[in-house]
Amino acid sequence: MSDKSALFTDGAKGIGAMMTQGLIESGADVIIASRSLEACESYAADMNASGKGKCTPMSVDLSNLGIIE
């Protein structure tokens, strides 16, 4: 999956974290987004240390629909 990319909201915990881990281990590049940048940064660091793909953290508040456009 080295030529694939994915974006997960709330990808640093729960089901999103498991999906992120599986994709990273398969070589995909994954962006994880949450209101808590610190949680994303911590999880991304763990994933980047152990996986084949790249994990990028991002702070996003989806209650503000203007940032989606």
C-alpha cells in the first residue's frame, strides 16, 4: 500500500487508531486529525517509529464547517 494515502478523523484512538496502525504497517501514508493535536502528535510519533508508512498529525475541529471547504 505504499502508493496509498488516508485521512482519519479521531485517528489517534479507538477504531481509528487501529485502522491507522494497520495502514501504516502496510506502508500507506496516513493523516490523523483531531481537536487534540497533542494526542495526534504522540500517536503519530509512535506510528512513525514502528511502521513502514508515514503518519502525519493535524489539528481539526469539525464543528467549524468553514475549515472543511
